[in-house]
Amino acid sequence: MVAIPIGFAIYLTGVALGIIAFIKKEKGFIKYISLISISLGVLFVVFLFSIFGGI
């Protein structure tokens, strides 16, 4: 049961670093992978709300 909050914390850290990379206009390909991760995270949250919240 501890693995879920730890994984979510790692995910949020990656999202925060990706946002910082876009704000600072860092060069590289990794920031685009982070952008994909952010969009998939948003889709995941919407999916969970549609299952459990009844959107």
C-alpha cells in the first residue's frame, strides 16, 4: 500500500521538473516526454473520475 503514494510522488516530481524545463526553455528531448507524461496523467485522472465519480 505504500508503493502507490511513493509512485505518485515520483510522478508529481517529474511533472514539476517538466514544467520547470518548459518555463526555462531548456534544450533537449526529455521535456517533450515529460509533456506526454503530463497529458497521460490528466487523462488518467479524468478516467478515474468517470469511473468513480460518474461524470
